[in-house]
Amino acid sequence: MNKHFRRELSIFTALSYMIAPIGALYLLYRYRIQKRHIVGLGEKQSGHGPQVEQGSVMVHGVSLGETMLMKPLVPLLTEKLNKKCLLTTTTETGWAGLNKNFPEHDKRFFPLDFPWAVNRFLDETNPSLVILLELELWPLFLLTCYRRRIPVVVLNARIGLKSFIGYRRFIHLLGPLFRGLHLCLAQNNLWAKRFEQLGVPNTHVCGSMKADLVQRADDATLAREANRLGLSFGERIFLIASTSAPEEEPLIRSWMEWGRQSWRLIICPRHPERGAEIERICSKLQLLAIRTSQSDDELNAPTGHVIIVDEIGCLSKLYELAELTCVGGSFGSGRHGQNMLEAAATGTCTVVGDDTSNHPDSMTLLRANDGIVEVTDETVHLELKALAMNNARRQEVATNGQQAFKHALGASKRGVDMLVQEL
């Protein structure tokens, strides 16, 4: 460990002791005043947790989205490196995801960035390699890994413009964190270049691992779903998918003007229990709606009737059936988007609103390939009407989105292969 890393470790250690009392007061405020329980707090504060096998490959994902990336990744790591994996996370949703998807694996909470917690955690786990998914730079943890000569790799790495500018502003202090990374495997060339400019010595592009999570429905499953919904062969489907209040009504009103006579409308809300609420919205607009949860038989909905799919496990099939799709969470609900790559992968013309900040990697991929249509509250109606009337443009967007997905497939394997070569 060179003198620069030692100096930075001393600085961040001193800073951690200074902010520890403030952190303790904040945690007390959350627990006592806001009544918000912090899952795994004792383990995070102390660094002490369940006994795990030492020398494993540590794979860290801060929350649910990152832990989902472990599903294709962990089996590849185990096979290629011939070592067990220790899976870590920070949030409650991430912990639930690990328990669901990896019930038999060693799991721990990531320690808070205090010297006692970090050192005890590393003493108890002693990982042979640390893999951080996307980007999570905790100074003490990284510098302590460097001191112990534990290689640290950032996989599926991404860095937004705002974060990049912030890191550059304090590069004199944060520079050693980036220079000490063993390897950075970025999702695209733009983000790779940013990591290089921050001083990461070994940066490559492996693509977005999000594509490896998409599961498409087979033809037999699609045929059964089309029959269940009473859809006619060749019927054009406009899908409003994974929405939350108040996203549905403006989109329904738009469809009423340009598509009521020629496009079937299907709505699949993010939460199935909102089916009755959406049925009331349709009634207010003088539309007849049928909820799939209220029918045991095949639906027989005449043209002009709205089909509300208020059941779980149907979304991937609906994406395959739809010709034009609005992916919710991005039209003013404050959810910051839903996984639009899952829709684009099926070959449906995919439309999103202007609130997609939760999915920068998928949006970057689709934007670069002209595989997504982005709208605002002011433009959504005209854009949907134009797409409904322009078969060529609709097909172009759909084809581009699907091709972008196909080109991104295999990023998990590419990343692991690159990792093995660099170790």
C-alpha cells in the first residue's frame, strides 16, 4: 500500500470518527421519531455477523435491483473461479431479494463505513476478491481492502454525469479510491471513459447485465394468454403497463381519441389491487371495462371495451402481445420508471414518460439505438397518436429496441470472462 493510500486512509478514518456522533443521532431520530426500523443495524454498526466461509468471492449489491443482477452472475463466478460467493447488501429490499433467490448462500449485511465495523467485517469474512455491482464507493472499506491487498472490481459499472462532476470536483481527495480499483467493467463506452478520467487504471466495456434478467414467454404460453383474454388474431393491442396513480387516466383519454375504434386497450397496473380503481376511472369516462381477476372463463370483451389485467405474473406475456406499450412509473407517479428494457426486448414499440431516473442503464442502451420513445405530459398525446398512425415508425422503434436487447445479452458472461483474464 503506497503512501498516498496510507494518507487517505488516515484522513477518512479521522473523518469517520468525527461524523460517528452525528450518524448515531440520525439513527436515533429515524428509530424514535420517524418509527423507521433499519434492518440489520446491529450487524452494520459492528461488522459482526453470522459465520461464513472465509476466502469467498464477495459480491455486493446495495439494493434489490443490484441483487437481482446476481442471479445470472453468481453461478458463473462459482464455476469460473471455483470458489463460493459471499453475498452482501445494504437495504431491506436487497436482503429480502437475497433470501428469496439465494437461500443456501452465505449472506451478510455490508458494514457501515466506520473503521471498527469495516475491520471486523473483513476479519470475519476475509474475501479473496470483492465485486461491487454498478458503483458503491465507501472510502474506508475500499482503502482497507487495498491495505489488505484484496482486489476490488466494479462490475456492470455506471456513473451518471452529476456523480462524475461531483467526483471530479474532489478528485484530490477521492483519486486514490479510483486508482486502487483492480478492474472496472463498464456498461458502455461513455461510462468507461468517465471512469478512466477519474483515474481507474484498468477499464473495459462488457455491456449491461440487465438484459440477462429478461425472461421472454414462449409461443404456447402466448397463445394461451391470447385465448384467455379473448383477443382476435391480428388485433392491435395498446398496452398501459405497470402504472400507478394517477398515470392511467391521461393515457386512457389519449387512446379514446386515436384508438378506440381500431386498437384494443389493455391495462396492467403495477399493483393488482388497483383493478377496481381503474375500473371506476373507465366508468367515469363512460367506458366498459372487464377485470381478469373477476372472470374464471375466457373473456369475451367486444371492441372498445377495456381489459384490466389485475393479476400478477402476466406482464411479460402482455408485452409480447402488444404492438404499442406505455411503460408506467414514468408518467408522474413519482416511481422514477419501471424496467423498460423488459418491454423493448419483446419487440413492442415502447414509450416512456420523462421520469425514468431509476433505470439509467436501460435508457442509455435504448436511447443509443433509437429503441425507445420518450414523451412529456405535453407531448404524450400527439406522440402516441403519431405512432398509432405510422406503422413504419412504430416498427422501426420496436425493431431497434429488440436489437439493442439482443446485442446486450451475455454481459454477465462477458464480464466474468474479462474478470478471470485480469486476475
